[in-house]
Amino acid sequence: MLFKSIIVVLFIGMLISLFAALRFLVKDLGAPKRRVMKSLRLRVTMAVLLIVTVLIGAFTGQIGNQAPWDKKLGDQSARSSPKPDIEP
């Protein structure tokens, strides 16, 4: 649960940084774009942290994939059901 919370916080932080950069870009017309670059640097850092968090969570088993199309290899018994004998 900790990894999921960290992922949500990082994603929301990235969105806040994105909209802050948009605000700085519109508000600081003609001025040096230092605040926009700081916001971009913060957003890239959070994106890297987000990717690292997802990878660590996936490798340690804290987060997993529960997609119905991604069956585990050990679940082959459900796929190969015996065919009924049909007599003519």
C-alpha cells in the first residue's frame, strides 16, 4: 500500500508542477524563464522517481499486474480443459 501511495503522490506532484510551469510561462512573458526551467527540472525528477518506484515495487512484489489478459504461466491448467468425448 505504501508504494501505491507514493506513486499517487508523485503523479499528483507532476501534474501540479506541469500546471505551475504553464502559469509561469504565461505570466512571465518576455522575462527569463528560470521559474519554468525549475518547474521542468522538478517534474523530470519526479518522473524519474515515479519510474524507479514502480520498478522497485514490481520487482519486490509490492505491486503487481492483475490484468485479465496477462495470465501467469502456472495457470495453464485453466486453459487446457479436457475435451468431452463425442460418440457418433
